Amino acid sequence: MFQFPRLMPLTRGLLIATAVSFLLHSVVQVWLQSPWGLVLALRAGDLSPWTALQLFTHPLAWAIKPRSALELAFALVMLWWFVSPFEERYGKKAAAQLLALATLSAGVLAALVGLLTPPDYVLGPNNWVFASLGALGWSLRYAPMDILGLRTRGEAYVWFALALVGINFLTDPRVPTLVAELAAIGAGVGFVAWRRRRLPKARVSSVVSIDAARRSRDGKNKKEWLN
């Protein structure tokens, strides 16, 4: 039977902050109709005194439209599914560093690409989800997994993230957003790849069993020995 991962402290804070931000944006944009409704969103291609702040705040920004509540629900579920397992395996500090790196990488690259494309808003917590998918997929890339009855490896998380980015671009072809999402995935993979020796020892989490972790270790050792 499917179960949600354990809800970790940092992830719980992200869920609360995301929901509160959504409610505030709803009041400001829908009820007050204030021109400040998107002040936290990154306006790629339109540099302003607010840009430096927006590089860090854009994951908490929302563009409210009909049925945005469904988008909020989906975002909260995805954050719980993928950020919490990383935090459970590597700790609160590593998870915070991952999300900060993803936020800044996505923001900076989107802002630079936006100088060459029509201005666009980059916003929402999707990049946190993509970074966590990239990090989990790379950290578990040798671990055999059973996802909905399909036998695969942890690297499937990375391919799943790339597929989502591709579908997003097909339905909403905005180049700065595409670059931001790819940057978030790259930040997740890069964070694990470059800091694997400095990350704290992974704890057993709800993402992967002890058996799978051992098989992952044995498979990796075998490949290194053969090389």
C-alpha cells in the first residue's frame, strides 16, 4: 500500500510557507488587485532594483488564476514526495543547501537568458521539486527500485524530471522557465555529485530499503573493481 514519506521539519516548513504565500498572493491579486501582486516573482529580461531579491523569492511567488488551488495541492504533494526523502536521508542542513543552490541557479540563469528572449515571469515551487528529483535520482542511481510495479533504478527520478520539463515546455513554451527548470535539475545532480564526500552518511529512509541500499553499494563497488 502506498504511503507518503515521513514529513521532515524543513519540508514541513516549506509546505507551510508555500501555502501561506499562495493565500497572500490570492488576496493581493484577486481581492485587492494590487500592482504589487507579482513583486516576489522573477521578471526575467527586465532587470530592476527588485531583481536581486527576486532571485531568492521566486519559488514562493504565484500567479493566481482560476483553479490555482489545484496547482497548490499538486505542488504541496510533490514537495512532500521528493524534498522530504532527501532531507530524511541527508539531513536538514544538506536539504537547505540543495534548495538554496537550486533557487539561485535557476534564478540567475533564467535572468540571463531572459535578456535574449521576451520578458517572462519565473515563479512557483516547481524548481524545488525538480532539484530534489535530480538529487534523489543521482544519489540513488545504482539502487534498484519498484515504481508502480516497474523495476527500475533510482536514476529514473532524473529522467522523470526531464520528461516533466519537456512536457511543460510543449504546453507552455517559455524559454526562461525552461532554463530555470533544467538548471534546478542540474543543481540537484551537481550538488550530490560534487559534495558526495562531504554529505553526511545517508540514513535509511522511506525512499529506499536497507536491501536496496546494500545492492546499490555492491553494484557500485563491482563496477569500480571491473574498471
